[in-house]
Amino acid sequence: MTPTSSFLPGQAFKINNVPNGTYYIEIIANPNHVLDESNYRNNVSLRKVILGGTPGHRTVRVPAVHGIDPEHIG
């Protein structure tokens, strides 16, 4: 699977009619508590996504976090 693959339900969403701006996507790990954990309170994080560009030429930037830059993997 490549880093840009989103083929499972809930991994992709349309941004066609979303205005340009900065958004935060909530990411939840193990939402149904299928995996046993000693602490379920650390399973939610927010990911910054910046939408820009013009219709037909949208840009999506995801800034690096803790030294990991998803725009430059590989």
C-alpha cells in the first residue's frame, strides 16, 4: 500500500465544495475498542490540512508533524 492509498471506507472524503482554508481532521484509533489497551484516552489526534488553489486545481497541504513529512515520503 502506498502512503496515499485510501481504499477502505472512511479513509477518503471529497473536498470539491469545501472552501479554501485550514482544517483539522480528527483521527481516532481503535474507536470500537476492538484491541485491548491499558489506556484508551490517547486514541484521538487532530491532523492539520490546508486547502488552497482554484476550482480544478486544488491544493492540499499536510504540514510535517514531529519530523514526519507525509508530502515527502519515500
